[in-house]
Amino acid sequence: MSEPIILKGKPVADAILDQVARDVNYLKEERGITPGLSVVLVGDDPASATYVGSKERKSRELGLNSVTYRMPENTSEEELLDLVERLNNDPTVHGILVQSPLPSHIDYNKITLAINPVKDVDGFHPVNVGKLVIGLPGPLPCTPAGVVEMLKYYKVATSGKRAVVVGRSNIVGKPLANLLAQKRDGGNAIVTIAHSAADDLGAITREADILLVAIGRPNFIGSDMVKEGAVVIDVGINRVDDPDAKRGYRVVGDVDYNQVAPKCSAITPVPGGVGLMTIAMLMQNTIASARGDFNQS
Ligand code: GUN
């Protein structure tokens, strides 16, 4: 088999961020609006702190009004709901994101339900999940939308192809499967949602023309689970201990890249693949919200 095409996230994310930068300038100069994004982090999960830091950096770089609320682990559900309500009522805030996971004493669904769907730049509110499923415009969840943008950018044919999504989370697996099944560009695929309870997961994943993995287990997909010539999209971001690494860990995907790459026609690296798309799509959702795109859809 020839070398696979490496589907890097950077050129795709850069193209989206260039457009976002132009849109921010237009909103500021022509309409006097500075897009505002408020991100809430509760507790001190190190991976979440890193993601939130990157979101803050990127939104500042783009000239957004970016505010990050870092709250202690023992924040009560009521306190968090109060903050969400304040942000809902603040006209300078166009996007609200509460970083998941939350401490176990807080019900993430309850928080998601409290966010005004118009400001829900994660696309997690049931109103927006419903819009996605029936094909109405609205904020799309960032990581799944980023995956579809990558497939379109690299001209990976999806129509009529067998797509297998491994993982059924509300953040990635379920919305990604829905997007791939939509009758539109970057969709129209024949979609299976597979997960860890499958009797024979390999038999399912080996049927995939496009295998998309978001199961949160390092190097979970080996070459025996992939069809020769498949396109493999690895959404996993896992920290594994590595005493030789500067930080004491290294980041690997859900796919065993070294084993799988020689077998496929194209593959996303980790890091440097899908991960870069999440922030780009978040910025895009935030300016869309500031522009009023989600107001009456
Ligand atoms: N945790 C991991 N990914 C995400 C995301 O896209 N949004 C939020 N809110 N939390 C996350």
C-alpha cells in the first residue's frame, strides 16, 4: 500500500480562522459589535485547563471580548446556574461555553439546559441538538462540525460511503453520526454508531470506508480493526505517561497511528489533526451568534 495522505488540521483551521478574523473586523467596524465569548471552567482538571487556556488565547488574538471564569471545584450547582443566568442576560456576551467534564456534584445536563440556546456556541442545548437532527440551521457542535469541514477540505467522498463512528458521546459521537447522515455536502453517508458494548467491534469497524473514532481510549483501534484503504479520523486526545517527555506525558489518539497508518488511504494525526478544528469552529459559532444568525432560526 502506498503512503497514506496525512489529513492535517492546521490548513483547514487556518482557512476558517482567516474568515473569522475578517468577520470580526466587519462586525466591529460596520456594526459596532465586538463578539463576546464567556468560557466557564469549574475545578482544576489539567486537560480542561489547557483547552480553556487555548480558547481564551485564540479568542483574544482574534479581538473577541473573551472572558474566562475559573471557579473552584467546590462551586455549587446553584452558583454555576446563577452565573449562566447572568451571562444569558448580558448583551455583550454572544457565546457561553461551560467546559465539560464538571465535578460530579453538578449535573451537566441541567447546566446545558440553562444556557440560552441562542448563545449555546457548543451546540449542546436540546433545542440545538434537535435542529441539527432535523436539518435546521443553528450552532453545530464544534468537534463534529470540524471533522466534517476536514472531510470537505480534503475532498473525502462521503456520499453513499459506509461511515462507522466509534463512540456515542453527546459531544462527539452522536452529533457526528447525525451530521454524516445529513443529505448535504460532507454527509449523505451510510452511518453506523458503534461502541464498546459491541459483541465484535472489529467486524463492524472493518466495514468502514470512513472510520471515525471518539472513544477516549489511547491506541484503542489497531490495524486488525481497519479495512485496507479506509480513511481514518481520530478524534481522541489522550494523555499517556511518558517519563522521557518534558511534561511527563505525551498525547496520543484513540487510533494506534503507527499500526494503522500503513493500511489506510488517509489518516488524521494526533496531535495536529482534528484537535485544531474545535477552537476554529467555536470561534466561527461565536461570530455567527454575534451576527444574530441563531436568533430566529
Ligand atoms: N470538553 C471536551 N470537549 C468539549 C467541548 O467541545 N465543549 C465543552 N463545553 N466541553 C468539552
